[in-house]
Amino acid sequence: MAPSKRKRFNAFEDFPASENKQNQSPLAGTPTLKESATTVERIERLKPSEMMPDRFQPRRLLPTFIRVPFFNGEINCYQAAQRWLHFANQDSGVRQEVDRLLHLGSSFEDHGQIKPITGSWQNDADGQFFFLIETGERRFWAACLQTAQSASKHHNGELDFNKLEEPVLRVEVVQNPTRQRQVLENRHAEAPSAVEQACEVAALILADLDIHPDETIEDDFDYFRQANDKRMPAGLWDRIIPIMNLTRPRMVQLIKLFDYPNHLLEIADRFRLSERVLREIRSRPQQEWEQLIHQSIANSLTSEDIAEQIVEPEQPKKPQSPKQATTPETNAYRGLRKFTRVFKDMNKLDQSQVLDYLADEITISGQSQQVLELLDELSQLIKARHSRR
């Protein structure tokens, strides 16, 4: 479908595409990891209203209370974006995600859409065609949020969807959309949270076992939870390891996160709690899980902090006397001493493995720049004092 108004696009977009237009297959028919790579068929330009994200995409962007009416067809993509913007004003975790997407959307205006959305044409229950997104859902929602925000500013917060000027996005129609491509796209676009990684591992397992989503499933997480109940055939983990770039024990630990109820999974995902913190919380009595998750978010607790945490909801804390009160300096020093004690009796190889793991976790948490700046400043201060000794 050609756009009515041609827009300027980035020069990087100009490359040839195959003209073969046959054999589009639905994402529900995702090939296993053993099957051949996806074939790009043709390039088109579409409006977001002509597209639909994959409900069972491992990276869940929309908050649950918005995704349910959206995927049920009760609201369109711009109404969903508008609700998302309002929710972001009340929740810091959502605010961070929305800001990242708005920044991506604004880059389209400055540099054009360098990377296309991929997917395939499908029929809905009424026989209407729509473009089902395989990869590039972030670009889809970035455009929707940018449009909703811009329109709201010009109409006092109210959107007139009949007069809304939709953006036009560049898409590639592919013959065989796959879960593998979704996972690889996700991991290259942005470091996934622990919950997103759990969904990625589960999606790859289920695709390899030829188990596809049932659209009648009300709970999206129930699809991914099936991976915990399946017997893994020989060679399955070996096929998944190169895609996830994680060890088998780590992936087993990740899919155990589905022991959590949905609302805690969503909170953990929104605030990007690490797998180690979630694993430590899961080892505690189930009635303590929700409180510990909220404490972890509020106080940036580590897995070691969780292990030492005593949950006593019936007994409010007594105010500390000046002698008992701790300072930020004391807390920071205690934390650093705990960190150095871990390495005390390790050999160099074990130390390297632990540091490598820490680097992964810090990067995934989104705190890498802050940690680098703090460690660099601390290093300079210690060197200055050490040289004067």
C-alpha cells in the first residue's frame, strides 16, 4: 500500500529487494532452529494502523493494563500510546522505557528510519489483511508514541483520530518469520531484562519443539511457562546456546522465574531486576516475594542484601538512635568490603569469571555508565592516596 504523501527517507534505506511475493507464512508457523534462514521478499511503506505487533514477542513492551485492551481490539495503537504516556507520568520504570522510545522516534525525524521493520501479511478473523510484526516492535511503538505526543501538544491533550496524520514506516516482508530472529533483534537493540531473557529462552525452546502460541490463551505468560514442563530433546540446548550466548545452567535458572505470578513478573521486568536478585527472592517463602521485590526496587538491594533481609511486616521498625544510625559512607564501605571478600581466596580464573558475570549484570541493568563513572572516580582517589604513602 503506497502512502498518499511521500516522505524523505534516509539514504541508507536504498538497497535492492527481491520481487518474489509468494508463500508468506504466519508467525504461528515459526520454523524450528534447525530450519533455513529467513528470505527477504519485498520492501513496502506502511502506516502503524496497518500493522500489529506479535502478542507473543518475548520482549513485552506494553504494560499489561494497556496490552490487554489493545490486543483485544478495544483500542488502537495511538490510543494505547496515549495511555502509555499518561502512565509514564506516574511510574518511574515506565517513564524510562517511554523516554527511550520517544528518543528513538525523534531520531526518525533527524536521520530517517535506518533499520526496517520485518514481518508478514496475515488475515484477521474478518478476512482483513494486516502486517504482523516479526522484528522492530520498538520502532513501531516509537512512531506511535511520537505521533500521539505531538498530536496531544497541538490539541490540548485530546487526540482526533479521524484527523491524525500517521507516519509511514519502512517494512520488509519476509517469507519465514522466526523466533530466533526476534531474539537476535532484541538482544542487539537493547540488553534484555532477566524476565525478557526468560521469555526469550522459553520462546526458543517452544519453537524448537514446534509448539506455537494459541491466540485463545488469555495469559501471555502461560505460553512461555510451558517451557518449564517440557522434556528437552538431545541437542536442543546446543542449538539455543549460540543465540542466547548463555550457559545451559543460566538458561535453566532463567525459565524458573516463571514461578512468579504475572504481576510480580511485570514489576520485575519494568524495573529490570537482575536474575540473581529474583533467584534469591524466589528461595524465600512465597508470601515474602512481593514485599522483597518492592524493597529491592526502592533500595537497590543486591542478592546478598536479600539473603540478609528479614521480613517482619507485623513489626514496624523502631527509630534508630544517633549511635545506631548508619551513614551513606558506612553503607558504601560495608558494601565494598563484601565485594572484596568474595575475591579473597579465589584464583585468577575464578576471579575473571566472577568479574565477567558482574560486567554482564551491570550492563543488563542499565547502570553501566553510572558504575563506570563511580569506579573511575574511586580509582583516582585511591591512587592519589596510595602514591602519598
